[in-house]
Amino acid sequence: VYLYIPTHSPNQYPGAEAMVLTAIRGELVVIPVEWSWLTLSRVLFSRQEVMKWNGWGYSDSRFLFNKKGQAEFTGRRYRLSGMVLPSLKDWFESTFGASLQHKSPATATLNASAVPFPSLNEAFLQDLKSTGIPFSHEAEDRVFRAHGHCLHEIFALREGKFGRVPDLVVWPNCHEDVVKTVDLACRHNVCLIPYGGGTSVSSALECPPDETRCIVSLDTSQMSRILWIDEKNLTAHVEAGIVGQDLERLLNESGYCTGHEPDSMEFSSLGGWVATRASGMKKNVYGNIEDLVVHIKMVCPRGVVEKSCQGPRVSIGPDIHHFIMGSEGTLGVVTEVTIKIRPMPEYQKYGSVVFPNFEQGVACLREVAKQRCAPASIRLMDNAQFQFGHALKPQVSSIFTSFLDGLKKFYITKFKGFDPHHLCVATLLFEGDRERVLQHEKQVYDIAAKFGGLAAGEDNGQRGYMLTFVIAYLRDLGMDYYVIGESFETSVPWDRVLDLCRNVKERIVRECRERGVQFPPLATCRVTQTYDAGACVYFYFAFNYRGLADPVNIYGRVEHAAREEILANGGSLSHHHGGTFHSPVCVFMCVWGLVGVF
């Protein structure tokens, strides 16, 4: 348990410092009941104490090149932590034309004096104080909640540049606190921006630069409790500020899970999943967020919106949940959600399949979807992404392991005739009761064999799945050496998947060349979700920006062109990242007038 004492008002909590010293000695500390909001279970108010303020993830976890020029991943939180990655340096330099001699380091510490001074609404502040809801206007707290993880946001932070930031951060502890805060915001004409896990990649957390009103970041991190579990109906009622890893941990302690695992699940919040219509890696078994939600409670400027019935389905007009999901914080603050839960799976097994080429891999995934036998997760990487993943393999621990790896490579490339420059790999994850998983596994591998696929082992499947949680750290490494990168995704009908993947990657290469990028870009994709009528395709692209005067602007233009190409090839603007900030037409304008906006 952490005890947070606001540095700007220590006198409000007399004796607090003595209590902390007592606790450090290992003695029992009794905290006054009126201080109950100061006790935090998992997340500190000052998140920057454990997380990067200008990059992705935990402060102690990062990729770096050590003094020997070898890549390694620091910290102790991940399977890759503490390991040396002998192939990453060569891949990095050859792919991007980068050099370890050309560095572009980030600003190490946040310069509070460079942060715009807060424009506070004194009447709002006085009324807020009377509620007892904690708040802060310290520079670090404000900057940390002024951004998501779009490239332009992180690039600016690394250079120590701050645009408009929130003037105040507020930490409600429950639904009632949110109601009070929203009421005060309406009364005093204050702008609210809901903040969950801070992992947004749709610019949803950016403050409008021309906003003259006081902007308040409403941080829901303290609303992180499971309020109840209904074992008869297999549902759980949860506060929306809880982050994914904590939600799963707490449910697992009771023998349950949601099965919802977006790439950002360590840091993204339940409310954020609802607000962006999120999708998880295991949606084939557990569903997307819209399949998991039973009930939503949302605080709007004119009241609380929620259904009166928690039945599994109703037919009395448009479903209110479908205008809340995907609204990205524009309509209100999601405070509580009832979600479906499942007993924890009895058996879990990873797998992988290598295909001669991307075309046959896509054909296999199409057949798996057609037969409705997709495992919990099935993801197909193109060759460039396969090469990328191979570069992240840790140093082998024995000569025997190295020999086996060489033997497998010989079998696939020489004996079976797979071209290393064209082959691709699918990673698999099966979950359920043991007998059904084994039957399911055989069915999928039989289909794969019809399309030239070869089983490539459990280790490759598990490693590929777990790499998902460290991939985002690589962007920070690239930016240390003049390489910028981003991801975007789309959903597309099956008959357009191959054309879309090829055309978007070619468009990226062409646009980079035409806009003066001096080094070949990386443009790679994976088919990451499957449906009856289509698939989700996830793109990564990056380039070396050395020699460019305005790399972020060029990057934005290339990404915009890539999205145009997606639309021209029958894809959507977004499958799960959130899209109202990418769309030229806001589909929610018809309902804003009914509930009000901040």
C-alpha cells in the first residue's frame, strides 16, 4: 500500500511524515479514516515515479545498446528482461541505414519551468476543495496527462517541448466523485478530459491549443475496484479506471478472467476499452469489448446515462451502449462497467506455423475463419515482420540449442525449399479444456498443412505472443538513433486483404521517397484478427529521419497517404485504436446536443 502526501499541501496532513518513517521501520501505522483516499492499492498518483514521462512503459524497462554494441532489454518485468539480443544491432543498422554513432537522445528530465503556467478557474478550485476530491496543479502531474502515445506527442516530449497542457489534475475515487466534478465543471465552464491509462493513439488526450477555459484532466486511476462478482450470471461490476493487468489479476484470484488482452493491457483501462471499442488478442474465444459489456454507467454534463436492465439483450430501439462505445471521451466519463467473465481456462497451449509465403498464409487464415475453428489467437506476420521478430531472439544458452536452431532452419529452407526472404509465420494460442484444445489444435494444423504450412513449435508461438508486450518499447530505442515509427490498423473484407497489404506497403515506400526520406523505410504488416467476413490488418512503418528538417510533419503526411490507400482498397480507418480523430466526418454530432459535451 502506498501513502501519497501532496507536496503542495503537506500541512493538510499533520503527522504524515512521522507515519511514513514509522512504516519504513516495519511498524504498524493507523491512517485516519478521513485520509482514506490517500491509500492506493497499485497505482501511484504520481505515475511518473514508475513510468516514463516521455516514452512507453515502465521507467526501468527499455531497449539499449550496451558498451559492447549489443542490444539488451533492461529491468525484470518481462521474459526478455536482462537478455542480450545479438542480432538486433545488425538488423537495426541494415534495415534503417542507422548508425550507433548518430544519436538523438531524449531530454532526460522534465523542466518544470518550461511547462506553461496553469490557467486556473478559482471558483471551480474553491468548490472542488470543499468536496475533498484530491487534485494537483504541479507541472509533472499535468504534463504526464497531457498526451497519449502518438508519434508527434512523444517526439515533442523528447525534445522538451510542451504545448497546451491540462491546468489541473483531479483524482476521483468513485462514481459519486465524478458526478460532483462534472457538475462543478458545468457550473464554472471548465473543460474536462477523461484520462484512463494514457495509452491513446488517436490524439484523444491532446489539449486544444486555442482552448482558453481551464482544462482539467480527470484521472480515473483511483477508481480501480471490482465492486462485485456475480457467480450465477458470470458477470463482474468494475470501476472503469482499473487497468487490464490488475483486472485480470484480481479476477484470477477468484478463479475467473475476462480474456480481454489488448496489446496495451498492462496500462490501458477498462473505461478506455469501452471508449475506443477495443479489441483483444484472444477475441476469437472471449469476444471484443462490445461482446463483453453488459452494462455501462457514464456521467454526462446533464446527468448519468445507464440502462435500467442488465439483461443479455433487449429490443426497444437503438442500444445506448453503441453510442457510448467508441465515443472516446467526447460524451461523458465512463465510471462503472459490468462485464462478462469466464472461469479460468483449464488448459493453454501455444503453437506456430511457417508458410512458404504470405499469400498461402492468408489463404490458411481465411479457411480457418470459414470453418469457424480459429484458436483464441491466430496472427500471421509477413516476411519483414518475421525478420524483425527473429532479430529479437535472445542469445542462446547452449551449443545444443544453437545446433537445434540451425537444424530447424536447414530443414525449412533447404529440405522443404522455403525462401527465407518470402516465408512468413503464424503464431497460435489455444485455450479451453484439454480435450477440446487438442482436437482444435489438430484441426488448425491440418488446415495449415493444406496450404503448405509446417508446424514450427510451441516456443516460437509463445515468444511471438509475449513479444507483443515489449514491441512498444522499441520505438523509444529507434528514436534514440534518428528512427521514428508508428503503427496503425484497419479491418478489411477477405477478398481485399492481399491487395490492401501490398498496396499500402508500396504506397509508404513511394511516399517516403517522394518526400525526401534518404533511407528506405520499414513497411510491414500482420493479419492479427480474423472474422467470418474479413480480417484486421496491423501495420508498422518506420524510417531514418536523419537529414530531414521536419520529420514529424513528413511522417504525418506519409501516414495520411497510407490511410488514403487503406480506404481506396476497401479498408476502414480503424479496427480498434479509435478513429473519430482520423475521420473527416464526426458521426456523433447528432447525439451531442442531447447530452452535452465538455
